[in-house]
Amino acid sequence: MVGISLAVNGDGQIARIGLNTQACAIGQASAALFALSAPGRIMDGVRDGLEAIRHWLKDGGDLPDWPGLSTIAAARDYPARHGAITLAWEAALAALSSGSNPG
């Protein structure tokens, strides 16, 4: 489980992030990687990142362009961990979609 709290600026960019991560080591590492590079991104950037990661996990190919993912790339070989890898992106999209983010 990843609980996420986002503050978004007037341009819709993520300004601050709060995380509460209760997941396996891969889920925790992935959430940390998300948090390091999410500030300044808008919802479309988060969605594009998630789609690229899902495609990479399912179909292989090049590592998605999200800083630090190479540190957990070996987890791709373990399908049971794929959901843990995407948790933070999914939580962030849910938070951004809710429209109840404090500025």
C-alpha cells in the first residue's frame, strides 16, 4: 500500500509529496524513485510515466525514461513484483484526479 499526499501549484505541477509506504522492498524503492522525480511534473507526465513502466514490464524493451528506474530493473523478471513497482504512480494519479489536492 502506498498512501500519497500531493500539493500542486497553480500550473498543475506537483510541488510537494508526502508518502506513507507499506510495501515490499521493491514497492518502497519504487515509491522513493517516484518521489524524487515527481516534483514539477503534471498529471500527464505521471500518466505517461506509468504507461511507459507498464509497457516495459509487460512487453520489455527499453527502460522507461524515469530517473533511477535502472536500480530496480531486475525486478522486471518477477511478475509478482510488477504491481509493487507501479503503486506510487497509481496512487499519485488517483490523488491528482480527485481534485482535492492542497496547493
